Amino acid sequence: MVTLAQDVLVAAPIRDRLHPGLVTGGLMLLLLVAAAVLAPVLTPYDAEAQDLDIMIQAPSLRHPFGTDNYGRDVLTRVLYGAAIDLRIGALAVVFPFVFGSLVGAMAGYYGGWVDTVVMRTVDVITAVPFLVLVIAIVAFLGPGEVNIFIAIGAVDWVTYSRLVRGEVLREKNLEYVAAARALGFRRWRIILGHILPNAVPPAFIFLASDVIVVILTTASLGFLGLGVRPPAPEWGLMISEGREFLSSGWWIATMPGFACMYAGITFILLGDGLADLLRVRGQ
Amino acid sequence: MNYAIRRIGQTLPVAALVTVLIFLLIKLLPGDPAAAILGDRASDAAIRALRTKWGLDRPLLEQYAVYMRNLVTGDLGLSLRYQTPVADLLPRRVTVTLFLVVYSMALSLLIAVPLALLAAIHRDRWPDQLVRGLIALPLASPAFWVGILLLIVFALKLRWFPAAGYGEGFLGHLRHLFLPALTLSYAFAAILARNLRSSLIDVQATTYVDFARAKGLAQRAVLFHHVLRAALLPIVTLIGVRLSFAIGGSVVIETVFALPGLGSWMVESIMARDYMVVQTLTLTFALGAMLINLTTDLIYPLLDPRVRME
């Protein structure tokens, strides 16, 4: 992916390299990663240790986001939570992106029964609403972070396949592919080395919005009690735990949601910015 | 007509394969499925009986045959939690979810159409920028959290709407389901507004709209009679696709607002390890989503004469 990014940055004129959305998104991401990594330094409190003397305290200077029903500092938990949600968001899309792109490229390049098998599978998985299928898989496998990865991996690759297949169908009849074939290159070399780099940009753009989908899905699973297990400060789980205290302590459920929203906006800006950049390159 | 038959012909094999996929879910259970379904306290005899009933000791293909035979004959399994056949509980639950989803679609249109018109009319000026900015927010925030915010403000603080339940009678449903439907429509309205905005801009650039203007029709008449009608067309397909998303979202939203629909039932059943119900509900959601997509695809040619001609 480094080559792709370099390619884009070199090809785009300077004005577009400083795309305002991309720069803002990049800075916001930097801040988010910093919050996740530096949480132990940024806050004097522990994310999981309970202090029943300061239960459900409203936001104050000492506790800017208030405290929860176990007397834990909500801001601290939101910061530590960034590491969990960001890690799942970033890691869970890797397999779908790689596997989906490869399978989609194969389907597009070989056509015939390979294409039929891949595309029917894609149709079947797409037919079931995304969240329902992920929830169902986790329901049978059991809760926990690893099972989130499995469920998302099993369902999420289909979009990448569809995107890359479409691009490969377009690319494979172009002259440079014929040239590579005439030079006697092996099929795998043609697919991986020649077609895929040109077919993957739409999937790469989708990656940014997919991270949002995965983070929101992880939060939904946490909220339903099917995701990361307590007392871990996962954002969705925190929102769920705060539900019992909506009247007495609204901040417990609301604050982690704002963090989630911040992460979402970050990746929307990055995704839109990347899309603009690649469009510039395409022209 | 040919189109309709072809479209239905494409859907049926996919629907059949969806049953295979959902049948296989039960294989994800760690250990012996019969033991897992009946729980720790089940006797060996009960586990053996269930295994025989479902043919779990037979080859996989035969198990699937049994599963399909049960489905087709309307035997959707037994809810262990309620000790009642799933088929008996299903209709009431479906009604709630259907009401919620349709309600949220209606709200989405009510929100999205004015926003899109505003943005398209003032293209690239501040109302447009504002609408485009607003549209990004719902896509970035978890729906269940938005539901909780609405709950805190409008149900707990202002007390305008009830915090939970389905209500009595049509008006009661409308009142009880307003906040959940609004929550569910929030993200959809944003996507709708975004697509409708670009669709409106595209239509405004067509020659027949120029012609309508040249005829001397008032700006407003052109906008509502010519532009909006044509711009809403591509949105029909989008509604189909997004409805299936809304169905997925209902699982979480029904839990937030304690609604007795399919989604909250699915979550309850997961917690109660009522796996047969989970499996049946997953299938219900999937077939429901497929039916909605098929319907919008079949309606589309009726609305757009250009497609009908082909």
C-alpha cells in the first residue's frame, strides 16, 4: 500500500496534496492514535480500578467526563477505549481487504466457473443484512475479540471482491495486460504485479469507510453484550453500561459515543480525501 | 413481464443458498450442538432425542434435508425459553419490526427531501455546505447511541415521548415508535439526502427541464412537477438496499427502546442460548431483506417508463 500512497502523492499536484479534508482527517487520526497510545501518561487514573467513594459524579475539573457507577473516571476509560476500538477497526479490515481483493481479482481475471462460484457466494452473503449476519455468527461462536474478527472477516470481504472484480474486468482487456501476456509472464505475476495495483484503488478508498463500519459494528456488539467483555473500556460496552443511569448520570453513556463519533468523522474525512486524490490521479 | 420473471428467477437460487448458509451457522457452536442448545442441565436422553429429531447423527446433506423439510412444513422449531413453537410467536414480532422499519422510511423521506432540495437549490453556497456537513454526522455515530441521546432528551427530560414499549392502537404505535423510528431513519435520511441532492442536480441539467423553464413555467412548478419526480426515481433502488440495512439496525434499536420486535427477540434468544430461535430469526431477516429488494426492483420499471420500454 505504501507504493500506492507514494504513487498518489507524487502524481497529485501540490494544491491537491494539501487537500483540506485529508489534512484535517490526518491530524484527527494522529490525535486519536496519540490518545490511545499515551492514555497511561495523559491521565492519572486507572481504567478499571473501582473507587466507590466517587460513584456517578457529574463532569468537573477533576473528572471532565464525570465518573461511572464504579467510580471510574469516564475520560480515562474513553482514552483507553480508543486503543481497543481503533485496534479492532484497523485489524478487522485487513483480512477482508486482502482476501476480498485477491478473490475478486481471480474471479474477474479467470471468469467462467471461478467467477460464478465467487459471485454466487458474494450474492448469498450480501443477501443477509450485514449486522444480522455478524451478530448471528458471534452468537454461535460466543462473545470476545477474536470472534469479532472471525465474524467480520467472514462477512466483510464481499464488498472488496465486488469492487476489485469490476475493476479487473475493465483492466484485463487493456493493452498493457496483453503486453505482459505476450512477454510470457505467468498468470499470477500478471494478476498480482500488473492488474491488481491498478484495480485496487476503489477498494482502498472503501477501506476508510469500512473502518467506520467495523468500529460501529464492534460498538454495537459491545452494546448487545456480544463484543469485548467487561470491565474492558470498549466504547459500545461503556454506552451499554451507562444505560442504567440515564437519569442519574447521563454522561456515562453519552461521552463514549462522542468518542465514537469523533473516530467516525476522522475516517470519513480520510476516505473522502483519498477518493478526491485518486480521482485527480485518474484524470 | 419477462423482466419480472428473470428477476425472480435470479432471487430464488440465492434464497436457497441463504438457507444453506444459515443452516451451517449451527455448526459454529463449539462442541456438540444438541448439548449446547439444551444447556448444561439437559439429560443425556434429551440430548439424544434432539440429535435424532434433527438428524444430527446423520451426514450433513441429510441434516440439511431435515432442516428444509421442517422449514417448508412450517416447523420453525421450539423456543426453549418460552416453550412455544417459534411459528406461533413470529407474527406479532414481525408486525412490530415491520411497523418500525416502514415508519422510519417515511420519516427518512420527510427529513431528506427538504434537505436535499435546500442543498440542490443553493448548490455550493452555505445551505449546501451545511447540509453536506450535517449528512456526515449520522454516518459517523453509532445508531444505538443516537437513540440513547434522544431517549435522554425527549423521553426522560422533556417527557414528550414514552421511553419504551410498543403502545396500543395505531396512534399509540405512532407515538411509541416515534423515537426508535427517528433513530433508525437518522442515518438513512443522511444517505438519502446525499443521493437525492446529486440526483436533483443531474436532473436540473437535462434538456427537458430547460424546456419546461423555456415554456415559462414557474420555478416552483418546474422543481416539484418535473425535477423532484424524476430525481426521486433512482432513490427507489436505494430505498430497497437501505431497507435491508435498516432491518439490521432494528436489532440494536429495538433493544435500546425495549420494543417487542424480531430484533430484540434475537438478542434475548442469544442471551438465553435459544439457538434455534436465533437461527430462524436470522433466516427471517435475510428473506425479509431479499423480499424488499426484489419488490423495489419490480416496482422500479412501473415508475420509470424508460426502463419499461426495454
